[in-house]
Amino acid sequence: MNYREIGYRIQMAREEHGLNQKELADKLGISQSSLSNYEKGKRRLYLADLQKIAEALGKSTEYFLQPIGQVINNPTYECKEEMHDFVSIMVELADLSREDRKSVYDYVKWLKQNKGEGN
């Protein structure tokens, strides 16, 4: 487990909870830049801080500590390779700005639309 994976899970839980970085940072009593660095895996995250984040987002600390690969290697999941691709893409997207992620999303929609027209 590395800080980048934990940060990715923080970002996903925050977005799932409908909060932006500033809102969650204010709720935690930390700066937005500190939260951003946690999410990018650039800043060490101590257990006490992770517990505050988990509480604020209604998650258990175990949720943030579970390796992403554990989901991929789950033998009950039939499409392991596809899931691995999705997780890899999501980890890389986490490093992009919101605007860049929107561009990637728009590109994927464009690809899907054009593939449908070609068939």
C-alpha cells in the first residue's frame, strides 16, 4: 500500500460524498493544498489524519488501507484484466486536473460515438 493509492481512495470517497477539496479541507481543519497533496500521494498521511478523513467521509479506515490490487485479484471477479485496466486508468487520471480529466472524458465519449458510427 502506498500513499498514492490511499490518496486515490480519498479523492474517490470525497467525490462520492459530493465535496470539493476546499469543502473537505475546511471540514477537517486543514488547508486545501494539504488535502491535495494527500490525494496525490505527495504528503505522508498519519493514522490520526486518516481517521479524521474516514469519519468526515463516512468510511472506515480499512477502506483507505485496502490495496487497490485486492479488488483486481478477487477470484470472484470474472473480468480481472478489464478491472485492472480501469483501475490503472483511474490512478493515472487522479494526477490530472479536473479540466484535463474532463478532456479525457470528452475524448472517450467521442471514441465511443465514432465507433458506433463505423459499425
